[in-house]
Amino acid sequence: MPVILACFLLGLTLIIVRRIAGDGFILVPRRWVVERSFGWLGRWRRLSKDYEERTDVAEAMVTVAAIRIMLHRLVHPNRRRLPSPDF
């Protein structure tokens, strides 16, 4: 598998979380971190839908959004929410 090879070459640890048996909603540990990050990125208009035709442009927009979020946190450490982007 290419994922296992990439993890080996980069020295990363891959943790596969299996689905917990049961009916209804069951909270999966640490999944909220990913969902929260997707929520932050989804507030950007260009990232809310799949507008981009090229993957490199979409990747650049995710990078710009992440940089803006990090810079806002450095400048305003006590504010919780980012203002809406103008572009």
C-alpha cells in the first residue's frame, strides 16, 4: 500500500481507528480535531464548495486559509472567532 510506504519513508505513525460496533452515534476519539479543522476551512467562500478546477490552486487556497487562521491567532490570542474573509 502506498500509504504505509509513505509513512515508513517519512517516519510517521499511522493509526487506524476501527468503527465501534453499536447502533446510533458513537463518538470516535480525536475525530473532533479533524472535523473542527474542516469547519474552520469551510468558512472560506472558495473552500466551502469545490470551485477550483486545478488541484494545485485548491491546495494553495487551503494553505492561504490555514496561514490566515494561524496569523489571526498570533495577533489576537484571546479572540475566539475569525472575521469573515473578504475574498
